Amino acid sequence: MPQQNAFWRQAKAVLAQFDLLTHPFYRAWTCGELSKDDLRLYAGEYYHQVASFPAYLTAMHSRLGDGRLRRQILANAADEELRGTPHSELWLQFAEAVGADREAVRTSAPSPKMAEIVDCFRRLAEDAAPVKALAAFWAYESQVPRIAKEKAAGLRERYGLGDEACAYFDLHTTVDQYHSKVWEDEINACLANGARADEALQGVEIAARALWKALDHVESARLTARQYATQQQLA
């Protein structure tokens, strides 16, 4: 128990350093400073993380022996893809609502920067110690509920979008509370059975940094596009 308590203190401290709601892109979102072009850019880029998440889960599921952990991971993947509307489809509803072409987003290749993020999570799922991969999943899904709540509020109040556009975010204000609790329980079980807390902490930090880097990429692309548009107006 002391090892677990120490791990969670450190893990939460790491997430506080990379609190995604403090990122400039999400601050601009909640303040209503993004244009539809900005939201469309984000929807197209981040789709690849959303669509790939079930594949991370099934990659990890496929290398585990029989037991509770394997079933928990499969249940999470089923939530993503089989129970109700697939979450990637809900994301495409959001993309369409901000002016993106649904099929163009679905069939697009990730940008090199976004491909790095997807590859980072995929490597953790395929190769890392289970506790390290679980900690990465926790670092992702534990942040989602409050982020999703702020995003949905922003879309409705600042950008005038409706329930269909917000469906992905509305769902994730609740479902990822459950998912993150599952990861927390499974991490605790791994630690109690001798898994290394330092490996788990590495998983948290790798995921937190990768998610922050993804927003860095979107924010940089947004500012570059805005600067270009300004230059065109002045030309």
C-alpha cells in the first residue's frame, strides 16, 4: 500500500504538469477564440488518436494470458466500438458539424506529428510492461471527463453547436470516469503483485507528454494558418 500511495501522488503530480486544460489550444477553445477552421483542423488531426484507441486496447489484449485484466481491456474496447454508436463515429459527427467532410477525415493519413503520437501509444500497448501500458491508458482517460465537459460547454455556448456535434464529448464526461477507475484498480493490482512503480510512472509521463505534444502540433498549425491568412489579406 505505501508503494501504491507514493505512485499515485507522483502520477497525479505528473498530470498536473501536463494538465491539458491549461494548454493554449484548449484555453482558446473554452474562451471561444477558435474559428470553425481551427476546430475543423483539430477534428481532422485528433481523429487518428480517437480511432486508434480501440486498436491499442486490442493489441494489449492479444498478448495477455487469460484473466481479469484481459477481460477488462476487452470490455473497454467493446465500449469504444460495439456498445452503442462507435466512438470514432461520434467523433466524425463532431468533425462534420464543424465543416469537415466525414469520409475525407476517415480516410485521411495522420500528419507526421500525429503519427508519432499514435505510434507512441501503439508501442506501449504492444511492447511495454502491462503496468506501464495501463498507466498510459489511465493518464489519457482520467483527464477526459473534465476536458470533455469543458469542450461540450464551449461548443454549445461559444460556437452555437448542438447535441449531435457534442455527442462524443457528452458521452465521455461519464464513460471515462468508469474507464479510468478500471485502470486505477488494475494498476493497483499489478503493483500489489510486484510490478514496478517506476515503470508505471514512466507510462504516465510518456502518455502525458505525448498528449501535450499533440496539442502543441495542432496549436502550431492553427497559428501558422492564421498568420498565412493575415498575410494574404495584407498582400
